Amino acid sequence: MYSMMHLIRRYESRTSELFKSGKFPGWIHVCIGQEASVTGACFALRDDDYISPTHRGHGQCLAKGMSPAKAMAELYGKRTGSNLGRGGSMHLCDMEKGILCGIAILGAGLPFAAGVAMAEKLKGTDRVAMAFFGEGASNEGIVHETMNLASLWSLPIVFFLESNQYAELSHKSFHHKLDTLARRAEGYGMPGVTVDGNDVLEVYRVAGEAVKRAREGGGPTLIDSITCRLHGHYEGDPQVYRIPGDRDEWRKKDPIDRFGKRMLEEGILTDEESREIIAGIDRTIEDAVAYAEESPYPDPEEALELVYAGQGGRARSLEGGERRCGR
Amino acid sequence: MRSDPAVLYFGEDAGGKVGGPFALAKGLQDEFGTGRVYDTPDSEAAFVGLAVGLAASGFRPIVDISFMDFTLVAMDQIVNMAAKLVYMSGGQVKRIPLVIHTMAGAGRRAGAQHSQSLEAWFAQVPGLKIAAPSNPYDLKGIMKSAIRDDNPVIVMKHKAMLGMKGDVPEGDYTVPLGKASVKREGADVTIVAVSQMVNVALQAAGLLAGEGIEAEVVDPVTISPLDTETIVDSVRKTGRLVTLHESYKPCGIGAEIGAVVFEECFDFLQAPLVRVASSFNPFPYSPGMEDFTVPDVSRVVEAVRKVLKN
């Protein structure tokens, strides 16, 4: 988990730089500050479980095992990207890793994840789906409809809410009155848990309990993971709406520093090992960037493919050549 | 559902004794059980979205949205999810075999929120298919094609089909998606009509035959993808075109058909086309006002006379 958090931080810092230098054709939303939240959540899942990522999904996807190279190439709009360059940052998908397509309409991925979870239940497997969303999305009607339905039918799904303090361009206090959105769970007849989203072990523990409950037929859980995004809604966001000084406060609770410090104190990790981990991750990310840089763009006419099921094959016949980053 | 266990059914009040507001699913749960036929909460967006997830995972869900007006509640899930997942995932989501069937159309004094025909809205969406069968034979055949299709298909049925009688073979047959059918042949004018308006056009054609006018009635059956070839072939033969639908004229399917005809066979046209559609107002409740709004046989006859005058 320590390595993964570093991987996500490095990936996001690098994408932030690459965005500034104009390498990406579109916008990106990074999750710097939320590494413990996504890592603890995804590590509580099995490889064959599912996640439904959001528009701020790079970390969610990496934590579930997406190759950084494929994810980077997708941000470049390259043909070797996870979605053949046609999805982009907001729609990262890797079905082999159980990463359902990233959904950029707030809350809209929840019923999709619930349907995938229901399919597994009907097939008699014990696979679980975890749907990510934020406190902004929590006010969408579809979120309420889906939670009611999932609870009613005891679907094997975990609703993982990342309260990262800001919904688009305003503080969460402009959006809802509750101190924790986990309290809404009672309205749907499911457990609601609040967790310190910057404590990776706590997130892992709480998510693990929810996953276990879902896997054993106990139905859904709502987890409110309290964290903070340290960057803007999108890269380049001037963030005039930020509460003054909040980043300094949250940096004191930096999830990676906290976990690293604790492991050093408990003698689980040495400074040298930590440096090696970080150096390895730097190489992985630079390899991913090089891979994306060297990859070709799709042929423009590929835009016409895959509009309907089974249509077009040129893009899909492409051989991988990806460089994987293991956990 | 008997031939494929992957077919599931979802709808408000679909289970139990009722089988939905039009009893379309009556007896379905008795035969297939609660594991395949689901009585859903009144959450169109959620159960359409749920069905999209099931469709991506090997099932073939049929969703009953009782009134087409309510598809708007689920529009995000239909347009942003069902229609786009194969594309934006780069083909990793391999198929979304989802059927949404829904009652459309006016004439039942159902008012502004239970009477609309929204086929043109969905025809703007790549990745979706939309069919509007006009008789019981086509409905059964289209439903089978839709269920077996790997894409999201919306099947809109006009409320006039409730209680409509027509020959329907017992066995397995399909009516293909994307193929128009010529419901009546004629040499003088082409009427392209949608859904229940096909039946209105056929009545009008019967009256016109008494005046020595032979109208050809073309039923697109599927609105998207639209079989433009059959339409263009007919207009090449007759040289005159009337379009007819219950939805509105601006940006309606008649406008699209007219544009296709202009692009493909302008030189064959002997007169400007005439579009017949509902007047541009919400569907009113009071019978006189609703009947005024919706095209009827006399308006079609009038339109044909007009297109023949030029």
C-alpha cells in the first residue's frame, strides 16, 4: 500500500507537469492528497472484484491494478492507451482488472456498478463491486435511487464516497448540511461508516468489513472517507474558492508521510528501503511517459469504429507491448 | 424468455398480480420467477442503469418504462451510459444488449406528460437503436430482434396498439431492425409514416384510391438506423413525398427524411414535400383540443392533394 500510494502520487504529480507543458489534448483531474483513500479501498478488494471509477479516477484505477503505461498513453490520446485513445482521462477502463469504465457524469456510474454486482450475484459468484463517488455526486438523484435499490435487493456493492472537501469549485458546506454523509445510509437501510480517509490502514479495515459484508450476502455499505484534494478540480484551476490555509492543515495529515513515518517508527521500513521504493516508482512512471510519448495516435478514421457492438476491429487487433507495474 | 435464460425483465409493478400499468408483463413472474422478472421501485434512472450493468455482464435485460414520457427521467443512463460504454471503453465493454420498451403516443386523453412520441430525440444518439412498429406482427418480430441485438434498442409502441388486432404467427420469427417495409404500394405519392400514423396513412390511402390516387405507404419500422434506401427508392418511383408522424415538425424524423430525399433524389421530385405532424404544443387533455393537435386521416388526405397539385 505504501508503494501504491507513492505510485499514485508520482503519477499524478507527473501528469500535472505534463498537462502544464501541453502534452495532453484534454483536461485532467488529479487526486493528490487522496492516495490513502483509493489505495485502502482498492486493496480491500480481490483482483476479480470490480470498481467503478469517477472523473477523478487515475488513483482508483492504478490502485486496482491498471498499468501506469496504459493509463498514461490514454491521457496522451494514444492508440496504446487503455481505451485506445478514445476515452481519455475521465473514462479509464480495464475490464481484465475489474476496472469498469470511468464515468464522468456525477453519480451515473453507481447503477452501472450495481448492475454488474447484481449480475455476479445472479451467476452465483461472490465477486463484489465498489462504486466510487464524491460528496458533489452524493446530491445527485441517481445516487439515492441506486442506494435504495441496492439495499432493497441486497446487492454485493460498496458505495465508497470520497469526501475531498470540495465539489467542483465550492466547499462542501455549500452542498449539504450533514457533518458526515454516512448518516444518509440509515435512510436506505444500510450501514454507514465514516473513516479518516488519510489513514490508509483505517480505510483498508473499514473497506474490508464492507467488502466482506457484501461478499457474504449482507448487502451494501456506505463509506464516507474524509480526505482532501490538494490540487484544484481540474489542473489549471486557480482555486479562488479554497478556504485559506486549508492545504497547510491537510498537508500535516499527508497520507503517505503518515504511513511512512509509522512504518519507520515501528521498524517495518527503513529509510533506505523507502528510497529504493520511490526510485523504482520514478523509473516506472518515466517508462510510462516514454511509452506514451513513443506510441502512435489512432488513425482519425478509427473514430467511426465501435459505435455499435462488434463494429470495427483495427483498433482492437493492436498488440499490447505494455510495461506493467505490479503491486 | 423461454429460449434464453439470460433474458431478464424489469418494470414498475411488473411482478406480482398486476404486470405493470398496461398488464404487459401479466403472468411473466408466475412463469419465470422472481429471479428473472423484477418488480422495481419507481426509479427509472436507477433500474435502467442497473440493466446497463447487467447487459455489460452477459445478461439481456428487458426494461419496461410504462410511458415514453418517463424515459426522460432515465435519459442520462440511456444516452450517456447505455449508448456510449462500448465506444468510450475502447470495446472493452463488448456489448450492451438492453431493450427498453415503452408506450408512446396521444389520443388517450392522457395529458401533456403521458402522450409524447420522442423517437427523434433518441435518433440523435449514436450507439442507440430505436424501433416503432405499427402493428402486432411487426411488434413481436421487432421485440425478438431487439432482444437478440447486442446494442441498446428502444421499442416504442403506440397506445393505439393496446387492443389492436392483427395476425401474429405462434412460432419464432423476427422482423429485422433497420429495414423499412412498404405497407401499401402505389405510383402517385409516397407517404412515409411513423408508428400509429402508418395506420392513419393506410386509411387515407384507402380513401384516396377512391379518387384514383394511388399512395405508397412506407413504414420505416426502425427509426435509427433509418432504412433510407427503401424510402429513396419509393420517392424515385412516385416523385412526391409526404411525411407523417405524431411527434413535432421541427427537427422531427420527417425533416430528416426530407433532407435525405433532397440529398439522394432531388431530381426525381416533382413537387415540394409536405410534412404532417402534431401542432407545436404540449398534448392537451380536453378531447377537442387533443384531436386538433394530432394528425388524422383528413389532414393526410389534404396533404396528399396538396403535394399532387404542384
